[in-house]
Amino acid sequence: MWNILEHKDIAKKCKKIPLQVLKKYELWKDLVFRHGPEILREFTGFNDEKLKGDREGQRSSRLNLQYRVIYTINGKDITVYVLEITPHKY
């Protein structure tokens, strides 16, 4: 079992995002909690990927076409840190 720590602003952000995105985020958290972040690569809908540039060392999972969850993994403590849920800019 993995620990999932959320940034302090995530609760506030969850009140503003659409309900379907919130449900997908809850599913994302459940999968990561039970199986670890590696399981996300088996679900093509999440489109889990490493980030580059300023966000190197972080990962992104798609919640819908617009919203992404940005997170990092601390393998030593078996912890996933959710940094933000953000609309993707095109």
C-alpha cells in the first residue's frame, strides 16, 4: 500500500473542478493507493508520462482532455506527493 500526500491547495482545487474530473481523480488515487503508480501505465486513458524541462522528476496523468494531475514519487518512503491538479494549456 502506498501513501498519497496532497499539497495543501488540492482540497480547494477539488471544489472548483468538474464532477467527472473529481471522480476520475478519486479513481486515480484508489489505483495508486492499492497498486502503486506503475499500474497507471496499464491504463491508456491516464496517459501517464514523465515531464521534462522545469518539471523534470515529476510525472503527469491525464484526468480528462483538459485536466492533469502532477505528482512525484518518493520510493524510499513509498509515498506519492500530489503537487497539483491543473488545466492543461494548449
